[in-house]
Amino acid sequence: MPNFSIALTGLQADSTALNVIGNNLSNMNTTAFKNQTTTFEDLFYQQLGTSGSGQQLQTGAGVKVAGTASNFSQGSLSTTTNSTDVAINGDGFFVLQNGTAQDLTRNGNFQLSKAGDLESSDGLPVMGFGATNGVVSSTGNLSPITLPIGGNTAAYATQNFSVDGNLDVTTSPGSQFNTSVQMFDSLGEAHTASVTFTKVNSTDWNYAITLPAADATGTPVNNTGTLTFNSSGVLTSTATIGPPAVVTTPAVNLAGITFPGMTDGAAPLVVDWNLFTAAGVPTIAQSATASNATASSQDGYPSGTYKSFAIDSAGLVSATFSNGHVQVMGQLAIAAVANEGGLTRVGGNNYQTSSASGAASFASAGVGSRGLIQDDALEGSNADISTEFSELIIAQRAFQANSKTVTTFDQVTQDAIGMIR
């Protein structure tokens, strides 16, 4: 007699395939959705005997679903106008804290809570590496990324300044060249410091750094001295007037320039004059061209309020304040697993690790096989409508064929019953 269970296993397997395809199609517009495919395998076989040649006679018991494999190929990236939207251009997953567990996701459709926490659209905190005074620590446990919404950044007194320029060797001794640099004290008050160069001879220039008399009443320290250049116009030595006078060859950055008695009640302004770049190149030279100051810089700033934030390709999250100061608040963590196909789908476009996937490891974007971050962008679904429709037709025909098997078995059974009437 026909075995109806064989056709029923086909119907069950094909129904699963249709469900998977339907789920893929329903998530065509789901951010960073990864489509699935269904694979089948045959069931056990019944031994009916052997042929005259000893060949086994077997009949199968049907089919079952062998697995539903996830396709983790990247979907297309599209730009948005929302600064909280981010995408991973390459491999890896964002990390979300879900109670005591950590979820992984490719969906970078984030948002800010009223407390300034960066969260997923379902309200799960986005995890990363914390920062202290703008310096990210990549060691220790992950922590939520938080931005100082409605917060302020305190004033920062100028610690270093520099002047890029040239001093004219053709001018007469006693000639002066003046430029200025804006500096900030501990209260965030701006002061315009004057830098005056006075030519002594063909190699030496005296310098004096002063603040307006109304800004500081104390006696400055280390604010005067001499710069010495060689025959090629390269700065070779420095001398501070002191007390005590200090001559340094080769030249070095000038430290401890101090202005006490700030009239606004701020702490004494203590700055270093960086005469060299980080690469050791002098910022001031002497040549037979007009004296000039092409640029000046300093690292102080007044207090300010939070304005906006941005995320760079390495996942560094930086807050910008009204005073123009930009401070790193943290860095997005990117997770990697040994076997992406072993991840467990938990809904909400999230995954959790399993014994099949292996434990997740965390690092910043661009480390190892991890991709880079693209800000103001989202990853689309990788479900392809033409492919899904083709698979849908195949699954539909298979379901119809198994349905026909059931009706055929039913007709054969009726014929057998009719033989005894």
C-alpha cells in the first residue's frame, strides 16, 4: 500500500522552504537583513531484501529539512541625512547590550536617548570602548556610548602655542616685527598675546611675549630671550633672559612662560612656546624675504555647550561643542566570530553567539578582518527579489508535486478497497 507519510514529509519540507522564502521577501526593505536558503536531505531507508546479484533493495521514507543557511554577504549602502545612522563597510557586527547578554547586529539605524545614550531602534545600548579626557582605552569591558546632550565642556587654559613665520635677515639691527596669538586662561577668558621680534645682528633676534597691562598685573617669567639662526637661516639655539639666563644648543621648545596676576581672577597663565613641529622642523626661519607670520595656533578654549557629534571610519565618536572644541567620547566596538553561519537569530535584526559560531571577539573598525565605519549611511537587505521569485516557483512546484502524490496514493487506496466490493 502507498505510504502517505512520504508525501507528507515532502509537503512539510516544501512548506518550510516557502516560509523561508516568504520571510526573505517580507524583509526586502529591512535594514541589513540577511536572507536565508533552505536545504534538504533524504530520510532513512527501509531494507526490502537483496537482488540475485546481492544488490540491496531499499525504499526511502521521504525528505526532511537539513538546514536554513544564512547569507551574510553585504547589502548595498545608501546615504542618509541622519548622523545617528552608521553602516559597516565590510565584515563585522555592532554590539548591543541586551540585559545580561550581548546581541550582534548589522543594523546601524541608531538613535539618541534623552540621556545621550546611543541606542538601537529597539532601545538597546550600543557598546564600545570608553574614553577618558578624549583618549580611548581599548582594554577592559565594553561600555555604552554616551554623548553629553545638554552638557558643557569646561574652559581649558592654553598650554602650548606656536607661530609659523619668517624673520627678514636684510633688515637693520633694531628693526622689529610683531605678531599676536590669542590665548585662554583657566576661566576661559580670551587674551591677545603680543610676540615681538627685535633684530640684534645677522644671526640673533630678541623676542618678547607680553599681555596687555589690563589683563595681567604680575611680573612675567621666561617671556623674553633670544633666537639664534645659522648661515642657512635654521634655528640653532635659544636663550632665555631668566633669571637665570639659559642658553640651549641645539634649540628646544621654550617652556614655562608665565603671566601671574590675571586680573579676572584666573590662575597664572603658564604656556610653552613650541618652536618645532612634532617632526622636529623649526616653525620659524630667517631668510632674505619680508618678515611674516603665516600661521599661529594654541590649544586653549573657552567653555562651551554640546552641539553635535560625528563618527569617523574607525568608529571614533566625537562631540562638537559651541566653542569649536571637539572631544572623543568613545569608539564603537566591532565584533567578529569564527563562523557567522552559526549565529542564532533572535529577532529585531539581532544575533547571538552559539557553540556553532564561537565566541565573539571585540576590536575597533579596520582591525583584522573587520570593515570600516561609514557615517550617515545604512546597509540594505541582501534579499534579491528575482532570486527569491525563482526559488518561490521551484518550491511551489515541489509542493504541488507532493500534493499530487497524496491524491495519487488516495486514488490507489480507493481502488484497492474497491476490489473487495
